[in-house]
Amino acid sequence: MATTRTANAHWEGPLTSGQGTVSLDSSKLGTYDVTWPARSEEPNGKTSPEELIAAAHSTCYSMALSHGLAGAGTPPEKVDTKAEVTFQPGEGITGIHLTVRASVPGLSAADFEKAAQDAKTNCPVSKALTGTKITLDASLA
């Protein structure tokens, strides 16, 4: 069964001096402030589209890797993924770098690398971001 998740953004004023909010409506987890400086300079307690993409990508990737490993008979004890989304004003998102460290008893480094690459290619968020260069640093913890 398909699911739909909802977030809403509200913006006031011009891009560089305006401000807004984004609310996570499906989960009702909260409303977060967004500004151009949070996107192009320092966050200063506010979020950005890139940080939200990083959150989605790191979570989706961890879930996809865990699923692939379990399906191959080597379920992980833990998977920790960091996603770094690079934004260049005037160009947009120029790349995403995933760093994953996992504990997977009985799995060789080569087999882990293969599973990690497969998850990078096939997680739904990676697929949605196919126009963006995604790099990966994966190793067993």
C-alpha cells in the first residue's frame, strides 16, 4: 500500500532577507525556521532544504542497507550513516556524500562494500536524486 507524507513551507519576504518555516505535518513532530543564511552561510539554529534532504537520505540509506544485509542472511547489529549535502549558491546542490559505518558479524569487507554500493544505488531517496552526484565512504565498524 502506498503512503503519502506531508510537509508545508511558509515563506515571507524576498529570498535573501526573508524567512519562513517548514512543518512536518504527517508526523506532527514540529515546525522549523528556515532562512537563506541558514542555507548559504551558518545555520544559527535554523534549517534548510539541504539539511532536510540530508536527514531523509541518511535515514533511507541506512534502512536500505539494513534490509539488503538482512535479506542476504547477514543482518547488521548497527548502521550509522551521515549524509553531507553540498549547496553552492547560484548552482544548487552540487553533491551528496554518504559516510556509513556498520557492524555486521560474519561479513567480509568486500561483501559489505558491495551491499553498501547497492543500497546507495537503490534506496528510494538516492533514486529520487539521480541528477545529483552521490559519493560513498563505507566500512565496517
